[in-house]
Amino acid sequence: MATATDITQFVQKIVDAMGIALTADAEDMPDGLRINLTGEDGGLLIRRQGEALAALQHLVAAVFRSEVDEKRRLVVDCMGYRKGKDAELKQMAKFLAEKARSSGLAQEIGPLNPYERRIVHLAVGEVESVSSESIGDAFEKTVIISVK
């Protein structure tokens, strides 16, 4: 079983091999582990809507998938980029849930990757009388928010 230290060291080796000046630190979250990257080269990972950060997230998740408890999330963040995006997405999901509840019309958000969909489903779950479901065939799916 991989420890937080193992995962942090792995991420640090990757950014070092990329020649990027960043430092990896682990942060325990209630539902998992967040690896935070900080340093002067953080902008390299978060430009273009965080494509490089998403690729790093995918790589780390693939390597440690079988070594991390399925119920625990493994998140790689850089300079708070994902934390901010997550809060923004959660706020939008709650807004759309309230809009669906007040108008009676289904609302749609997406396309979203599995990590983003989970944030939306959890946020919608906090709003009474609405539900959410993912639709689509690909990796990127749309979430429909509707009245129960």
C-alpha cells in the first residue's frame, strides 16, 4: 500500500525530471490525499486551463490506482489551481440545482471529466428536491440536474 510520502516523492521526481522548479507536499483531506505543488514554475502546469496538471493527475492516478483505497481520492494540485476550480464548479452546480428546483426545468453542465462530475454530484446532493445524473458515452460526460 502506497503512503502519502511515496506518492509525494513520485510526484516530486516527475516535476524534477521535467525540469520544473516546484515542491510537492502532501495534505490529508477527509476523503483522500491532495498533493500540492508550489514554486516559481507553477504557471507551466496551470496554463491552458491546466492541461499539464490534468495530465500529471492522470499519470499519478494510473500509477497508484491499485495502491490507494478506492474510497479515497488522490488529487494533484498546483498553487491552489484545482482547489479554486473545484470551489467554482461546486458553486455553479448549486446555482444550477437551485435554478432547476425553482423553474422545474432540467439544467445541464458539462462536458466534465470524472473528477469534476463527482464534485457536481456531491454539490447537488446538498440541495433538497433535486438529483443529478451523468449522460454520455465518452470520458467527458454531461451532468443533468433535475427536480426529483
